[in-house]
Amino acid sequence: MKRLFFLATVISILSFGSLASAQGIAAWEASATSAGAGFIAKDISAPTQMDIGEYALDTGGGVTYEFVFNADVRGASSAFMGSLSAPAGDSAGLKFDQWNNTGTYGATAFGVADYTSGVAHAVNTDAHAVFVADGTNIDLYVNGAFAETMADASFALSGITGLGHAYNHGNEGSVDPLNGTLLGVAVYDSALSADAIQANFDAFVPEPNASLMSVMALAGLLAAARRRR
């Protein structure tokens, strides 16, 4: 029983809620750079704001926003990234949890409309979400795979932008804070292809998979020991 408890504990630590390894994030960053990211940031554990650069929907087929994260909800709505009353770009947010506690990814044009996906978000586990805005819609990809199109939602966030929340330029305030860590953020002045998105996700996941394989090997050793007894 002690061996089984130990095994279950190891599996829970490595497979559920564990933050990505440095190797996995480094591999993701290299893949994102190769794919043409114009902005990359890592290990954002508290709401902050950064200059992400200038982007336009009419160049490169659109704009892509990519997030590697481990997060939970915080309040009625939580944003990966956002900007209100922005001097550059649109006043919009890309949501980990769409208002009001929907439990799904989404997007918001502040003061205009909420766009709620039918895709449940991943809570307290390492995950990957990509929003591809093409000037008409947003295509949402989760863990490397296409998940849903949010019709009529398409924004270009630019300049000083909130990461882990939506930054309000009007009063230097914050709305829609995220509870968790943005392990990696990348922005592209183009509509990233499905193949490139899959490649970025594949670059991120090998180390966690290797850890899981180690746990499986441990389970095999324990089973063999029991058979010998």
C-alpha cells in the first residue's frame, strides 16, 4: 500500500498542475522565434503591462497571440492579455475565463461585445492556447489543435498591453486579473498556420511527457517487484 501511495503521489505531482520545465519553455521559445514572433515574454506570475509592439490585421493575414500558462480563475473574468482605452491598437481582451464565470475561453471588445467560446479552459495545469485574428474572426487553438472559431471577433492589441490582466490606460488600473502564471507569451504580425501552432505546442510538451514516461517505468518496476515476491 505504501508503494501504491508513493506512486500515486508522484503521478499527481508530475502530471497534474506541475509547471513546465525550463527545457520545455526554452524549446517553445526557440520554436516561436523560428515562427516569426515579434514579441516574446516568459514567466509572468503577476499582472503586469509591457510594450508588445505594433500590429495590424491587414498584414500577414492577421495577428496571432499565443499563451503557455498554468492558471485558475480570479473573479468573474480573467484575461490572458488586454487593453482598455488604448492609444495604440484595439480596446479588447483575450480571455482565459470569459465573463461571467463561464468556465470557457473567450474574447471581449470592451464596451461593445463579449465573444464566448464553447471550449472549457484548462485549470491549474500546464496548457497552451492560441488566438488567431484574421480581421473577421478569431480561430482558437488549444494544446496545438484547432478548437473553435469565434465569429465576428477580431482585434489587434498593440503597444502597452496588460499581460495577465487588461490594463486600463485611462486610469492606470487593472481589470480581469488572471490567477496563475503565463509561462510564455508570443505575438506574431501574421496569422500563424495550424502546422506552426502544432509545432510550437510539440516543442513545449516533450519534457512533461518524458516525466510521465519515467512514472510509467517506475510503475512497471513496482509491478515486477510484486510479481517476484
